[in-house]
Amino acid sequence: MPTFDLKISPMKAIIDPAKCVLCEKCHVAKACPIKAVFRISDDEPAFVDMSLCHGCGVCAAACPARAVTIKEG
């Protein structure tokens, strides 16, 4: 049986609330493959659950406002 060496990235998604434009359907939350990003309410920016985030960068690519960056942390 094959084995895999899983490495967790030290990178994490950071959302800048000042840049978030509160899209009606958050592209960032929809794009996250592990559902680490979600909205608590429609009038607040998206939130990243750092315990789930793998730092893959899919959310940053999906954000039309460029409110998401991937940083070490």
C-alpha cells in the first residue's frame, strides 16, 4: 500500500476587513475547499478558522476585492 508524506503549509489566509466589499455570495467562502472561510453575518467580512486553514491560496485567487492574502503564520 502506498504511503504519503503530508506536509501542512505554514501559510494562512488573512482577510483585510477594510478591503472586503461584503459580496452578497462570498466568493472566498465558496472557493475554500475545506470550508475554513465563512461569513457570520451579511454585514461583516468573511472569517478564517485558522485551525482549519491550510494556506492553499484558493480563497485569495477567488476574492474579487483582493481582500485575502496568504501569509506565514
